[in-house]
Amino acid sequence: MNQSFTSVREVNFDGLVGPTHNYSGLAHGNVASMTHEGLVANPREAALQGLAKMKSLLDAGYTQGVLPPQQRPDLGALRALGFRGSDAELLNQAANEAPQLLRAVCSASSMWTANAATVTPSIDTPDGRVHFTPANLQSSFHRFLEPATTGRVLAAIFADTGHFAHHPTLPATPAFSDEGAANHTRLGASHGESGVHLFVYGRQAFDGDGVAPSRYPARQTLEASQAIARQHGLGEAQVVFAQQHPEAIDAGVFHNDVIAVGNGPVLLYHELAFRDEQATLDALRRKMSTPLIPVRVPLEAVGLEDAVASYLFNSQLLSNADGSMTLVVPGECQEREAVWRCIQDHLLAGHNPISEVVVKDVQQSMRNGGGPACLRLRVVMNDAEQAALSGRVLLDDGLYGELSQWVRRHYRDRLATADLADPQLAVEALTALDELTRILAIGSVYPFQLA
Ligand code: SUG
């Protein structure tokens, strides 16, 4: 084992759940979000569940990072839409005249950092820097509000321009619809060796054959994925573009990470993940310098409904020092018999590196369609890059303790959609976030701090 191999690791940056976490049913095509609309949320529990997941992975020896939530309610967005007056007046006017807009500007959706950006590790880029592109998230209004702050947060943490390169979001128009790392998987022998980048898209904007889902939107375009690859300097030999199976999207698979997950040489995927399964595997095999280990879950073992409800494929697949892998699955996998059987009989008992399954309760996030893998942005870094991070964003026991206390001090344990108009909620949220930027030592990143 050479030094460059041992000093490179994947850091999972989980999104902290924000104080306005609620169930507004904002995400069309996301079955969990649509089903749980109107439920009373528990933001405190949501944030603590997220922190507990981070802490248990830290305790198991993985390097864990944390990203702050966004400023919500996004009062600036309401002002841009013509609402006037004091903060309280704005919220009141929006609640009366356009409740759907108020719900959108209150969403805590930035917790799903797999959609924050696409990241390419330095070993794969021509200039030897880690490259970032914040996703434009233009498919929905509530998520379109994220990229500006995401860009500031990433620039604050990955500030060292000798190691990190930041690109602008793609044009926020349907042709370049981009949902970030949720549709991007890097495959290779190990984190420290060069990888092949699998970009999965739902539709082609310009010259496609028109094959696309009919019921729910395809959120990622081929053109967006190609532009990201270009921005990051990835050459033809390093990339594979594959179309998602339209049937899967129509069953509620709104991102590839709801139906496939890769790590190292392993690609765990459902039979209906890709429109052309064989061509996708062939292309990966041609370009990878190490044998691909496909772990295929057939439709007869796990139906699409079970896959979507359990979020089996929205698991984190993590590398261990001995070459084995750990699969971190959401608790909902235990509730679906076919899924649990597949985990035991097919994944754990199969000829593949997956040797352990860890179950995590992230139910508050799951009810909005966000499993363990949605909650994290993977950044592969070497020692020098890790040392060049700004702020206090790598979790240790001390930071975990402080963040847990911070959540307990500021978060409500009950939030209904009717509460979103409460001006006191906005005051609480901004007070909490101001304190958070000091805990994380990332400077001013929120609009209310920059005004
Ligand atoms: O974009 N849900 C998110 C869930 C994102 C999950 N991410 C990944 N699969 N990587 C979405 O559909 C619902 C929010 C609400 O209703 O407030 C929401 O936006």
C-alpha cells in the first residue's frame, strides 16, 4: 500500500436539519413528500436523528463533516416576489395570499446535501484540485432557493484556492436541470485511485429520442451532466453517461440515488435503475481500470414500490480499512419483508465486499423522501486537502456535543404548516443560525448576516 492510497479518504458532509423542517408536500414525484403533506414535524428530533447518524459513523472510524442549513424562512425570496413590509408583515401577507409560497420559502430541504453540488476529487482533475459545482436545483422553486447560499458555504469551507476550485451553477433553465451528486457516482479501485464517473440523467433536452418519464418529472438532464464533466475537466475516458429508467422515475425514483449506490468498484443497483442496463455496465467496464463489481437487485426480489418506500438504495456504502464495505440503511428497510430478506440473503450473503449492514433511524427526513445517502455530500480528500479546510466542520465529540446542545436550545419539537407564518419562528431560526456560524467558525454566509 503506498502513501497516497492510505492518505486519501472519503469525507461525508451531512446537512444539519434546519429549524423549520416541516411537511409541506412540496416535491412532486417524491412519493414520501407527497404522502406526508400536512403531518406535524418535529424539527428537534429530525436534527438530532441526523446528528446521531453522523456520530455513530464517527465512532465507527469514518471521517464525518457537517454542513449548515440555510436561512429559512427565506425572507429575501418573499420580498423579491413583491411582498412588502416588516418581516412579520411579509410572513402574514404571504400566509394569507400565497400560502404555497410561504411553505416553499420555509422548506428545510438543504439538509439533503447529496443535492448541494457535484464534487470531483483532485486525483481525477487536470489541475489536481477538488472541483465543486453547486446544483441549480431549478426543478422546484423551494430548492431553487438553495444554490446561492450553498455556493457561499462551500466557498467558505473549501476556501483554499490551491486545493479547491469552485464553478458557477449551470444556467437555471430546464435544459440544464441539475440535482448534484445524487445523480453522480464515482467508481474505481479505491478512493485514492483514479475513478470513472457515472452520470445518470432522466432526460435529454436537445437531441434525444424523446424517451422520458410520463408521470413525474425527470430532474437531471444529459446536457447538465455533460456540462459538469466539462467544468471539472473530465475527459471522455473518465465518464459514462447513462439514462435512468423512465419507469423507475414514474414510480417515484426522482434521483439515481434512490435506485443505485456505488462505492469503490461496487455498484449496487436495481434491475430498473438504468434504461439500458447492459450498455451501462459495458461502458463502465471498458473505462474502469479495475473490475467492476455489480450487485444487481432483480425486480422479482424487490419491486419498485418496496425500493422507493424502503429507500434500500439510498443507503451509504462505506469503505473499511480491510477492504470490506458497510451499508448504512434507513430503518424503513426493516419494515419491508422483501427488502430485509434481500439484504440478508442477497447482499450480505452474496459474493461482494458488503460485510455489514447498519440500520439508522432518520425517519423525520425519510418522510420527506430523504434517506441516509441524501443527507450527505461525499468529498474525497487527501491529507493536505483535509488540512486545508476552513472552519470547524469535521465532527469530533466536542463539536457533536455542542451541536446537540445548540439544537436542544433552539429547535421546536412540533411544527405544523400553520406555524410557518409565526414571526417568532423566523426570529428563532435566525438567532439559531447566527450562533451556528460562530460554532462552525465559517464567517457570514447567510443573507441576513450579509445585509
Ligand atoms: O428534492 N424533498 C427532497 C428530497 C431530496 C432527497 N435527495 C436525494 N435523493 N438525494 C426533494 O424531493 C420535500 C420538502 C418539503 O416538502 O418541504 C423535498 O424537497
